[in-house]
Amino acid sequence: MSLEKAPPENKAHDKTPDKLVYMANQIGKFFKSQGDTAAVQGTAEHIRKFWDPRMRSAIFAHLDAGGAGLDPPVRRAIEQLSKEAART
């Protein structure tokens, strides 16, 4: 019986566009029952507070490349955040 350790997890996949889209859409689904405006604002606030700058930059780049897979309220939240980031 081998007691080899499992290889360390590769955290680089956590910042792939597919993973970030999935995560952003999950956040949007949480706020969806509060209505469209609340879903946009809640999603934007969550991403602003809890995603590190590299994750936000990656999702902004994904949006700039067309934003495939983003649910409509999530897309609006990310558009809002991207505009805010461009102003700073």
C-alpha cells in the first residue's frame, strides 16, 4: 500500500473564464429571488468585496471577449464593475 501524497491542487484553474463565469452565475442565482435590480447590485457588491483583483480582471477580460455564458443580470453587474474600474 502506497502512502504517496496526492499532487498539490493546481489553483490556476480557479481563474479560468469558465470557472469564473460559473462562480459569478452562482452568485447571481443567489440574488435572483430578490428581483432583477437586486440581483445586479448584489452580484456586483459581492464580486467587488470578495473577488481578488486578478479574478475581477479576468472576468472583465472575458466580458470584453463577448462574455459567453454570463446570465443577463450577472453580465450587467460585471459591466457595472468594469466601468467603475475604468474610472479609477
